[in-house]
Amino acid sequence: MSSPSQSPPPRLFTFAAGATGTWTVTLTRPVIGESLPDAAALSVVAAGPAVEVGETAAAWRLRGIVSNERYVERAEKDALVARQEGLGRAACTRAALIPIRKSAAWWALTQDERRDVFEAQSRHIAIGMRYLPAIARRLHHCRDLGPDEPFDFLTWFEFAPEDAGAFEDLVGQLRASPEWRFIDREVDVRLSR
Amino acid sequence: MSSPSQSPPPRLFTFAAGATGTWTVTLTRPVIGESLPDAAALSVVAAGPAVEVGETAAAWRLRGIVSNERYVERAEKDALVARQEGLGRAACTRAALIPIRKSAAWWALTQDERRDVFEAQSRHIAIGMRYLPAIARRLHHCRDLGPDEPFDFLTWFEFAPEDAGAFEDLVGQLRASPEWRFIDREVDVRLSR
């Protein structure tokens, strides 16, 4: 049991790009729709509304919140938990931030229809599983932070340089899947430290 | 097709309780856990972050955002859409605002487990359907607005005075369902205009 004085893990994260930061931005590329401004560096800050992230020299900032999973079922969850490792491993000096927005047509689908596209047609969970534990991942939701967020999801990936090819395979498979027909904006930001 | 100049319907709503407002508060009752402060009146304001709701004399204010449905499947959605009517009907001079928070145990369940409790065990969708079109309803999500929201959901109901008994049946059935074992805070605010 956790002690009553222990805080729950942070859920809200800010990705702040600017002149300086923990990660060096090596590439900013629009995949679908409008890109983000170029920036030299990026910091990832666990920040609730009251925390000052620092406004100086920000090229852009995006916020996302870790939430419950929307599609994963129990057997999948157990398999993921058994294989995955956390963020922050010393060998993982490469990262990617991939903000995406899904279309109005996606959000008008019902739960069974979205699950069908997401997994039965696109194998989103199964594809990600193949790259565990090499490719660590954290999904942040933006859509319900407010009505004016520029993206629906921010996915953060960390991996070692020798797994960079595997990471390209992973994103290539997802982008070729039926689910990606519902993506109307995607930016690919690559980083190293 | 909608015209390009037409705004999408508002998603973010603020429920502001205080000395004055559109609705008269007739009852504020804690069902599970801590209540909300008593207030004489309540206003429901469609408000993005930039809109000033007015701070004067607010007893409390809660925010929630309309989002995609998490459990409803296509056949259920079609049946709901065929039967339901909108908010704001002239005859609907009674309303209820029921803020609820679900437990950590709920949020740790996977999608299939939550759907099983929600519908297979609790018949949440089927129960609501029985009271359409008399009881109109709008669900607002709070949990992903930020990490510090006091509730996970705000449900707003409107009905005519002659359907007040039906509304008691509806909430009574839901509160007796297995899903309600996962509710750790619930307040029942009743209103008239």
C-alpha cells in the first residue's frame, strides 16, 4: 500500500520547445497538415496548472494528460505490462514526440467502430507490442483538456540509437494502417540527448 | 453540409452556483462523500477558457467538456439518437446536476472490464434509454481537463414536472447497479425554473 503522504504520479505534462532544453531537436517534419515551428531544443515538464514552465524563448508548447486507456483489453494490458519498461533508461538517448489530431469522422464513430479500426483492422496494440521493451512510450491526451487544443494526442517515445531502425519500422506500419486515414494532422519531432 | 463560417457546437460548459442564476436550486444533497456548498441559484454557461463567467458571489463552479462516447456501440447509438430530444424544451422546468467521481479501481480497469460493469452488469445505457425522450441528458467529462478536478463527470438532466417520479426511478436504478460500487463521490443538485 502507498503511504497517504505519497503523491500520485504526475498526469499533466508540458512539452516546451525553444532555444534551450533537455533534448536537442534533430528534426521537425510535417507528416500530415501543418508543421510546428522549428526549435533547437525541447524540455518535458511534469506540470499542473499552478507550475510555471517558463515563457521565455518558447518556440511552441504543447500540453497533454495521461489518462485511462480507451481500447486496451485485459489480456492485452497484461501482455503489455509484462514486456514494457519505463521512460528514462540511460541507454535511451533518442526520442520522438509525435503530435496527432484525428478527424471529426473518427470522433463520430462509436466505441465498437473505433476499436474495430484501431485493433481489428490496424493492429495498433499488436504492432506496438512487437517493439517492446526496446521502444518505450507514453501517450498523452489533449482533446479533453479544452475545446481549442491543436492536437488530440501527443505520443512520446524513447529508444537507444541502435533501435532507431526498429522505430522507423514501427511508425511506418502505423502510418500505413487504416487508422491513419482518420489522422488529419501529424508532426514528427525527433530528439537526442 | 455546414457552412465554413459556422462554429462547432460548444463543448466546454461551466456550472456556476451563487446568489443569482437562471435556475433556482431546490436541493443540494451529498449522496456519496463530501457535498457542495449550498447556493440559491445556478447558471450553465458555454464557456471556453477566454470567456469570463463572472466571479462575483460564486458559491462554487464546476467545469466539464462534452466528448466522444466511451462505451456506446453503433446499435445503441442509433437507438438513442432515434429517441432522444435536446435540452431547452419549454416544458422542462426541472433539472438535476449530478457530479460524480469514480474510484482509482475503476480507472485501473481495462476497456472491456469497464464496458462489462457499465452495460452487461449495470445496464446503464439500457436504463437511460427507457426514460427517453422524457429525461434529456448531457454528459460532461472533467477528468482530463486537468489533474486536479474534484469530479470525473457532470451529468445534466432536464425534464417536465410530471416526469419527476420517472427521474427518481432512473437515478435509483443506476445507484443500485454494480457500477455505483466504483463511485466514491456523488452530489445531487436539483433545480427548477
